[in-house]
Amino acid sequence: MAASLYGLIARFDTAPEIYHAAEQVRDAGYKNWDCITPFPVHGLDGAMGVRRSHVPKFSLLGGITGFITGMSMIWFMNSVDYPLIVGGKPYFSPLFAFPVAYELTILFTAFATIAGMFIMNLLPQHYHPVLKSKEILRGLDDAFYVVIEARDPRFDLARARALLTQAGAKEISELEA
Amino acid sequence: MAHAHSDHPAPAILAEVNPAPLPRATLVENNRSLNWVTEKICGIIEAPTPKWWWIAFAVSGFLALFTIAGIAYLVAAGVGVWGHANPVNWAWDIVNFVFWIGIGHAGTLISAILCLLRQKWRTSINRAAEAMTIFAVVCAAIFPVFHVGRVWFAVLPGYLFPFPNSNAIWPQFRSPLEWDVFAVSTYGTVSVLFWYVGLIPDLAILRDRFYKAGNKVKSFLYGIFAMGWRGSNRHWSNYEMAYLILAGVSTPLVLSVHTIVSFDFAVSLLPGWHTTIFPPYFVAGAIFSGFGMVLTLMLPLRAIFRLEDLITQYHIDCMCKIVLATGTIVGYAYGMEFFIAWYGANPYEGFAFINRAFGHYAWAYWIMIGCNVITPQFFWFKKVRQNIAFVWVLSIFVNVGMWFERFVIIVTSLARDFLPSSWGYYSPSAVEIFTFFGTFGVFGVLFLLFIRFLPIMPMAEIKAVMPQADVHGGHDKH
């Protein structure tokens, strides 16, 4: 056995196969495991038992911040710090301030969404056992993999192998950490 | 594509009724495998640089020098080197700005709006269209920044962007010109971010392919930007959500940006400018011209790189139909403007439109009508849509026509406003002409670099819409 075993990686060749395999791994009670797919496979989240993403929370926060920033910035600049009289109109109105605040809402939502996605994915992570493996080349191209990590409390090398074989894996190898 | 729905068992009624399967167009023809897609797209980057690319790059680079020279001369000698003179103080500069921004909008429409509308055919063209958007925004931004004359005041000390400055002054936020600053900046930034996020999985593919081929330098460079992407489904889950949110946020963005650009004119009092039709009219026109440019770019790429299985006749049909629809909206807007000018019984408004058609700029007006109203109508006919060369020529006409539309709107209203003693005729100076044509060179340089070094199609998204992606093994249930 490798001195530092990260886990097992098993190859499946089609989307339906990995879908059903994922259901079995989920039902077997594993928690520290993942699927490697070349594209987002429709329905695989449910098969894995992955909950809804938390990214929208970041987006909402970003959007609210953007809107408040826009409105307060304009209020401060055009009404408090250097009041500008334009056509005898009020110094500040949410109507004229709206377009800029709207654009800042969108901008900050975009920043927050991307930041949220990176944070939730713990990216950038340029080192990872899967990235060292030979399987990653096909995992991003045309094959589908299930990875079960050795740190999972239920992990047992023989039993995990048996489960994956029984789920239809074409090839199973060990990942070194 | 991002819909995170979980599986429901099929309702019993379906077994009873047994509906016929809906024929759906094949998005990738000839039963290609997933690996074929990867090899096809990566092959373009991994192959040695083709000779035509060097020639095109040299020509574009040379053209781009015109813009650089024109801008340098403008900053050194002042705005007087342009043909602007009372009463026409906005001319080619603003026409070019609106022209390029409009082109950019198609990219965002394809990426964001077609994503929300679940139009799977967008996957073959969205990366190149998004790149087109970014480069178009770069070309567009040149003009509002440099047309102010004292550029060093515009950008940093706070005339455009609200920075503290020595006069302790802030911009005036009631002005659409200021709204433009935020709109265009936001649009450029969000477009780049959306494009980059889409690139991450594909950069990972290239990272690993270059590593396997032994090219450690390229693998490292692509790998930096790939952020360590490893195709994890837990990552895809967050990624798809982020993509969907970005698409959802880019949709109102693209609609608002060109609306705000149209406000530059609509909030004024000039006849021909001061109409409420401008926002939807400009947005439709932007999409129209943008799709024209997408066709202009993608059809040659399709032929050169033999991408017929990825950009199929169905894709071309869809793009032509969008050109037809938006072109018809633009034509309708022309008619409506004319009608309201008559119906509103405002003599200045009425004159403005008669003058457009029969005055000193009538030549520009009729080019515009021919290119924008008549040209797209050819796309009603299937035979026309299937003739790729003809479609390409028509797409050029669309772009020419949309440039002339902005020219007609801006220059005719300024040249003949309320008071006849103010009237004047505008002609562009050589500097303006060279600066504008040079921007095609700038665009060309950027686009050529894009197709040389980055995957021109999103491999992961294309694979996701192929039949192999269906977990139920073949039937597409939505």
C-alpha cells in the first residue's frame, strides 16, 4: 500500500454509468468523495447528494453592496461634498442616481459571484492529487471518474474497490497524496 | 448549461398519452465523440501557426498603426485635427463609439440571454462572440476617452471617473454621459469576467495536454489561469450556479448599456434625437449589428478550420433569423419615427425626418435603408441562408448599414437643428477616417491573438449539449 494514499479513482465511460455509480456511492454513506467529469453532468448533483450551491448568497450580498455604494456615493458627491445645482432641481434624487447605482449593483454582483465561486471551490488550488494522476487527462476530455478519499471515515480499501467494481468501473487505481 | 434540477419520476399521464418525440436539431453533426471535440478545438492551438494567420496579423497590425498614429496626433495637436466644427461637434467619434459598443452587445446576448433561454445552439459561437465583445468594447472606449481633447483630465482627475482632484469637484450624475462611464466600464469588466470564467475548464484541458506533450512552459502558463481546475463535480456545481448568475446579471446589463448610450441623444432636445423610441431601437440595432459581425467572423473561421460539424447549418439558420428579426425591428423603428414625426405635428421634428431622406445627407440615409431594411429580408429564404458566401456578404452590409444609421442619427440632427443660421455641413478629416479604419486593425490584432492562443469554442459546454451528456442515455427530457 502506498505510504500516503489519497484515495481511489475509478473510471466510467459514459454519463449514465457515472450517474448510477454516484447514486451507489452516495447510498453507501461516503462523504469525502467526488466525481471528475469533462462537463457538468445534468443530474449528477442529485445523484451525489450535493446540496444547492451557496454562491447566490455571495451574489446577493454583492448586489446590495453595489446598490448602496452607488446611491450613497452619488448622494455624497452631488449633494453633500460639492452640491451641484442642475436646472434648479433637487441635489439628490434616487431617480437620476438610479442608472449608475444599477450598473454598480451589476458590477459588484459579478465580482461577488466569481469570488464566491472561487471561495466555495477553494480555488486556486494548483496542487491536488487528482491533478498529479494520469487520469486527469481523460477526466477533462471524455471519461468520467469517481474519486473516494482515504480520509473518509467509512473508507476501507477493499470494500471501496468492491463497491466501485460492482458499480461498473472500467479501471480502478490508487491516488497518491 | 446550468439547471440544477433533480430527477422526478415521469408522471403516469405520459405513459397513457405517449407523445411523439420532438425532433430536435443535431447540434454536433456526424455523431462525433467527446474526444473529437477536444482534438478539434485544441488542435487549432497546438498546430504550428498557419501562414494566413501571419499575413492577417501583419495587415491588422499595420491598420492598427493608423489608430495609434491618429490618436497620438490628436492628443498632441488638439481636437481641431478632426473635422468637427459648429454645429456638428459630435460626428465620427461618437458614431464609432456607438458602432463598436453595439457590435459588442451580440456577444453578451449569445452568452447570457441565449443561456437563460436555454438555446443550446449558442455553445458553438459563444466564446468567439464574447471575445468579439471584449475587443469591440476596447475599440469603442478609445473614442469617448480621446474625444474630450484633454484626455489627462478626463480619466484621472475626475472629469469622467469620480476621483478626488485638486478642484475638489465631482462629476455631475444627472448626465447620461456620466452614466455611460459606469455603464461601459461595468460592461467591459463583466464581459471579461464572464469570458474568463467560461475559459477556466478549457484552459485546464490545454494545461494537461501541453504537459503530456512535454511543453512545460505552455502547460505552466495555461495552468496559472486554469486555477487548478480538475473537473470536480462539486466544483461544477458552484461553477454552474456562478455561470447562471452571471448570465442573469449580464442580461439586464446589456439591455441597460445601450439604453444609456441611447440616452446620450434622447435626453437632449434636438429633433430626431428627443424620442422615447431610442432605447429599444438602439438595443435592437445593437443586436442586429452584433450578429452581423458574429457572422462575419465565424463563417470564415468555420471554413478555414473545417468546423462544419460544430457550426452547423442550424446554427447559421438561427443567427440569420435573429438578424432578420432585429433588422425588422429596426426597420419598424424607422417607420415609427417617421409616423410620429408627422402625427406629432412638430414642424422641427417633421423637418428633421424629411431632411434625413432628401437633404444633404440623403446619400447616407438611403445606404442605411438599403443595408438595414432590405438586406435582412433576404434571410426569409432558406436557399439564401444555405448559401454561406452570400450570408457572409450580407453580414458585411449589415455592419456598414448600422454604421451609417448612427451617422445619420448623429450628424443630420446636428447639421440642421432649430435655427437656420446655425446650420452647417460636416465632413470628416483624414485623421478621423484613418483613426476609425485603424480600429478594425486593433480589433483584428486582438481577435487573431485570441484564435491563436485560446480555444475558440467552449469544449466543456459543447460536450454538455451532445447526446453523450444525457444521463438517461439518449432521450432529451426538459
